[in-house]
Amino acid sequence: NKRIVSGIQPTGNLHLGNYLGAIRNWVVMQNEMKDGDSCVFFLADLHAITMPQAPDELAENIRNMAATLLASGVNPERAVFFAQSDVAAHSEMAWLLNCVARIGWLNRMTQFKEKSGKNREGASVGLYTYPVLQAADVMLYQATHVPVGEDQKQHLELARDIATKFNNDYDDKIFTLPEPIIQKTAARVMSLRNGSSKMSKSDPSDLSRINLTDSNDDIAQKIRKAKTDPDPIPENEEGLADRPEAKNLLGIYSALKGEALGDVLQQFAGQGFGQFKPALADLVVESIAPIRDKLSSFKNDPAEIDRILSQGAEKAAVIAEKTLDKAYRSMGLRRRS
Ligand code: TYM
């Protein structure tokens, strides 16, 4: 049976990269589950505090992200849906795993290097050990499948290493090894301003990303202003080599339309971006507008969101506590029971 587990940080708005790289896939997997399969989706708020957050803003972002995921199709009747900090087992398991993971493994994590930047000595310890918390997130639920974007692949490999070492060290087949599920198209949606950096919540320029809350006019304007090159659209994928901005826009079109990139290229070959961009803008609007409209109704009902998250946390804790208990005991720690 499949146990599908994934999370997202409640920082800023959900953007097209998160949506195409991960969330859309969560919803498809949730809706296509077979009997005996299950889904666990959460807001990674404990991950969010590895970087400075204004408390009021974080509190609001948690509710907003919950509303956005619900509007995107996460269904609390079908998936266990909650906020990470509501389930204490995540923090507890992270500590146990901190004692299993090796410093050398964490030193290889590229995201830490990017996020800590030049001021590594001034980064929080939490930012450094963040991938261990992420391993705890999936291991607590014995995840088999973890739908994520390309940038999370290394963290998932680390989770597999930690699970393997735990199983070996404590002579117990306690943990399932999680498998990342990374889609072929839109696994890495790039910034609209710079084809070599990924679309990101933390990019200071709002023109670099399309948020799921953007108005139709904003979307059209951002796509019109998106960086491209003067060459026409090529006939095949080889023609996109060394054209990262062109490749990104065509990739977004292909992912949203559900058509292979090769077919999209055939359709637009020879046209300039002046012609292609309005078609792309229409498609993005068509895909996002229904989510944005649902979102406003959820946002009007914060009490309902709190109720959904609390109920989800109760369900999650039942699963997580079982695994945590096994992990404590296998390490020789006492458990009250
Ligand atoms: P986060 O919040 O940065 O992103 C959420 C999901 O969106 C994907 N993503 C992208 N995909 C394609 N193109 C992009 N430009 C893009 N930007 C983001 C991410 O790969 C991710 O799947 N550490 C995680 C959250 C997390 C988690 C977990 C995920 C915490 N615990 C356990 C899976 C399992 C993060 O910061 O994702």
C-alpha cells in the first residue's frame, strides 16, 4: 500500500512553481488513491522558523497557506491535513534522528549553503539541521511516496540514508525507505526574470513569480514582462538548449495544458514570444482563476480552517505516536505506558 506524504512551508503565497512542481501532484495522487492507500499533507511551519519570521505574519501565513491548499483541491476527507507544529512527534523524532544523522551528510546539503549564503556562522542551528526534521516528517508516517519538486531530491536522499542507518544501528526494520516522486514537466519552474534561478517565495521581485492569488491582470502583465530572447520558438527540444527563459515558459505551457513539450513546440514553431505570451497568459489565467476564487471563500472562514487543521492533527498524531514509540524503545529509551 502507498503512504503518500508531503509538506510545504507556510511562508508567503503559493506560486506556480509550488503548484506545478508539487501541489497539483498531491491532489492527483490523493484523488487516484486505491483502497488501502493513504495521504498525509502538512504545513511545514517548524521548517519556516529556521529563517527569521515575524510572528503575526507567520500566524497569518499558516491560515492562508491552509486555505490555498484546500482551494487547490487538498481534501481533508481523503487526506490527513494538518500543521506540523500541532503534532509534537515531529520535534521529538527529529531529535532522535539528529543523533543518527552524521555531520558530514548535512555538510553536503546544497540548500543550506544557498540559504545561509555568506553569513553561515550567523545562520540558525535549525536551518542546518532542517533536513533531519524533514526526514522525521516522512519517516513518522512510514511514507512510501513523497511528491516534491526537483529541489527537494537531495533532502529525500538524506532521509533514505537516515532511515537505513537507523534500521541498521538498531537492528530493527522500523522505517520504510521513502521514494521521491518528481514529475517530468515543471519539476523546476524558473523565475520569470532569470531563467537560471528557481521561482521562489523568497525572491524579492514579485514579477519573478506567479502567485495563486494574482489577479488576471497581474498574471497577464507578469507574463508580458517575463524575460525571453528575440529568437522564434524552435521546432524541437534541442532548439531550447541554452535558452533557459524560453524553455521555462514553454515548459509551463506544456505542464498546464497536459501536452508533451514536443507537441507544444510543433504547435508554436516559428512564432515569436510576442505571439506565444498571450496564449500562455490565457492558459495560466484559466488554470489559476478557479483556485483563486475558491480561496476567497475559505479565507472568509478562519474558524473552519482552524477546525480542519485541529482535526487533522489529531488523526496525524495517532499514526505518528506509534512510530515514535517504536523508535524510542528500539534505542533503549524508557517510555511510560
Ligand atoms: P517548499 O515550501 O519550499 O516548497 C513546496 C513544494 O514546492 C516545490 N517547489 C517547486 N517545484 C518546482 N519549481 C519550483 N520553482 C519550486 N519551488 C518549490 C518544492 O520542491 C516542494 O515540493 N522542505 C520543504 C517542505 C517539507 C517537506 C517535508 C516536503 C518539509 N517537510 C517532507 C516533503 C516531505 C520545502 O521547503 O518546500
